[in-house]
Amino acid sequence: MSTVHLWPRRVVESQLARPLILIVLIFVLWDLVIRVFKIPPYLIPAPWDVARMLVAEWPRLWRESLFTGYATLGGFGLSILFGIPIAMLIAYSRLVESYVYPLLVFSQSVPKIAIAPLFVVWFGFGIFPKVISAFLLGFFPVVVATVMGFKSMETEMIDLARSMRASRLQMFLKFSLPQALPSIFSGLKVSATLAVVGAVVGEFVGSNSGIGYVLQIANGNFDLPLMFAALFVLSMMGVILFAIVDVVEKMMIPWHQSRRADVMTVTA
Amino acid sequence: MHMDPGDATRPALIRMLGVAKSYRTAEGEVESLQPLEFDIREGEFLSIVGPSGCGKSTLLKLVGGLLPATRGSIEIAGKRVEGPAGSIGIVFQNHVLLAWRTVLENIMLQIEVRKLPHGRGIEHARELVEMVGLKGFENKYPWQLSGGMQQRASICRALVHDPAILLMDEPFGALDAMTREKMNLELQRIWSAAKKTVLLITHSIPEAIFLSDRVLVMSERPGSIAGIYDVPLPRPRTLAMMGGVEFGALAQTIRAHFYAQGSLDA
């Protein structure tokens, strides 16, 4: 007996199709809930209204998302630029770790939204305070993951390197760094999505551009379809940045466990 | 042909000169190794057996220059050990192959880090790969190999710079019994072909007897020498010898040390 599939199996099982199918299902459910429970559009907009708004307002949303995108990339870039070296200092020096690490954790517990207005006071209304805000959110996961990556070297591997009389530079380049990369990348992925949030937080408190600003306006006007459309654009930015990090990861650490799905193991 | 294992005419290559090790802990100094005094001869295969925590791995690290001695010293070819020596290769309990390098690249790591000539290194690496039966797997990653193959690759890495001394720290401890016996045969073959001085740390009394010219038995912590035994079996040895009278008697003698110490249940 043969079964008839609605879609060819290949399509259903492809990496890209699965989340798309889920999104379609969510849309259908969303639409159903609104119809069945008669939820008024000023509480939750219908998916079609959001989609229509997305198309109608696309030029504006695109323009504004560029601002947010720059701030996000700036913050993310700074997170890498500062996060990884600081993490290395923490991982290699007990002294630095004991002084700096608690302070970092302390600073992370301060809600960014509370101090974001200060950035406006300090740095004005330009893109800089948004970059700082994105940086402050994206920075911490990079540091934590990188510290963990560099500290996770087994003692046997250190002994191996020492038995080969490896210099400090060799130890770092041939052992520690490759060993730490998977961990660093998982930190970068978290950081990428948080940087988007950080940029929007920056735009919330003092801006006349960016998706955060659109959100504020839509919120003020009770324009729920626009708000949802802006949220969608924002999420897509996070997804795209995440995907880029993922691709770079694939290229840099093809050997890692998480990439081994399609390779067979041999026994002898 | 290998020389008679009891041949004391061979010069000593590694000399333990009252070498001792203790660790500083919160409770004060804990003695790990009592002063040891013995030689390992050139070309000899010497195994150390002893109960867990008797300091046998510590001794290997002292010889390898990975740990400083608290008292006394070790001399290799007349030179005092003050750090990792050039003439040593170490096989660790875990294979410690780098996941981002292929088998051949892992073996060549030794050559790269030591900045030895690449051409000769890779030639030797390929010879070793063939000798241990890994031919065809040079470009596989460690995780694509079985446990036995991984450990064979790490043996190649320890030999590729042609060291005079091979130190092995329970290299087959993580393998199943069948693979372990196979690896013992392999190691005997590698040793007789490569002509190295080998110091093997192991838990397994049969493994120690099967492979060694001499077996050194260590007492419980703090470690000291409980006995040194010559293994009079001819080479090359076969697994069948393990069932022999001579083998059994020697194993029983060595095992008696552990009974006496109470570290084996009767």
C-alpha cells in the first residue's frame, strides 16, 4: 500500500519549509481565534490587516529598519570587538577575573531601559546612544560564552601542548582558540538577537527614526496593524542576523558536533 | 631480535634519583610519592602497576617534565629533567586528538608545534599511519574513528618526532577488553619496530606482564616501590602465553602485593 502525501516529503522535511509551515499554521490559528471569539481589532488585529499594512507601509518600514539595522550592527560589532578581548583577559588572568567579572554581572543586572534616557542626555538623539544600548545588551552573552570557551580546555590537552613545548602563542592559536570557537559562536547568536532589542530600546526613549520610533508612534495612535507589522520587521532583522552568524559558524567550525548530522562513523 | 629483558648491561636511560612529590593542600603537605630510586634502561619496556591514586600518573608527569619534583631529581641520558624534554612522546589516557584536525593533521601537530621540518615529518607520519593500520583514514576526523583507532592515532602523534622515550599513561583504559587485547598486540609490534624506551602506566596486571621487560609494582599512596619483576617470557609474545603457567605465576605474585595491601577483594 502506498500513502499519498499532500506535499512531497522532501519539501516538508527541508530546513526552510518547516518554520514556514509553522508560521502559516500560527496565522490560521490567529485568524480563527479572532473570528471564533469575536476579538475586536483594537485588541488584536487580524493577520490580513497586518499583512496589508506591511505591504502598504513597506517603503517606510524599510527605511526605518535601516536605522535600526545600523544601530544593531554597530552594537553587535562593538560587542565582538570588546567582548572577546575582555573575556580572554578574564579567562587568562585570575586578577582581572576577580576584579572585572563581578562588576560585569552587576552592570548586567541594571535594566537598560531605565538608563537609556541617560544616554540621550549624554549622547544626544543621533545613532550613537542606540549603538551603545545595543552594545550593552549584546556584550554580556559574548563575554560569558567566550570565558567559558577558553576555560573549558581539559588538563590533558594542556599537558599535551606542554609536552610538545608549545609557546604561549602556539598554545593560544593551535589549542585554545579553536577549542573556544563553538562556545564563542553560541554567545554571538544570543548576542545577535539581543542587539536588536537593545537598538529598539535606544529608539524608544529618544528618537525620530528607526523601528522603535515607528512602534512608539503606532502605540500612541492605537494603530495595531502597524505595530504588529513593525514587530514582524524587527523579528525578521533578528532572524537574519542570527542566520548570518550561523553561516559564518558553519564555515569556521565545520568539525563541531552540532554539524555532524550527515557523516557516518566508522568502526574497526 | 630484541635483547634479553633481564639484560642489565644496557645503559640506564632514565634515572630516578630519590625523586619525590608532595602536594600542598589546605590540610598541609600531602605526600604523593615517596623518594624513588630506580633506572629504566635504554630500549626497555617498563610498566608500572599500582592501585588507584598511588601516584603512578604523577611519576609519569615527573618524567615527562610536566610537573616539578618536590625532592630529588630525574635524569634522562644524564641530563636533569627541568621541563618537557625534546626526546619524549606522551600518550594520554584519553586520546586528546583535536576535533578540528584530521588524523594526519593531528599527528603533524607535534611537528608543527616543535617547528621540525615538515617534509620529513609528513613522511614519517605516513609511515606510522601505515604501521598502526590507519591507512585510508588519514583524512578522517577523530570523531569518525572508533576508540581503538583514536588511540592508535594518538600513538602516532607521540612517535612522529622520533623521540627516544615513549610515556604512556593508561592508554587503553577507556577501551573495551577485546580492543584492548588487540591494542596490546599492536603496541608490542610498534615497540619492536620503533625501538623506543617505553614507560607504561597501567591498571591491568596481564597487560603489564604481556608487554613489559620489567614490571614495577607500586604501593598505595604515598607511592613507593613494592617490587620489581623481570618478565622472562620470550618475544614476540602471543595472547596464548597469557594462559601459560609462567605468566599465571607471575601475575599471581604481582597480584599478591595488592591482596597484602587490601586494595583487591579476595
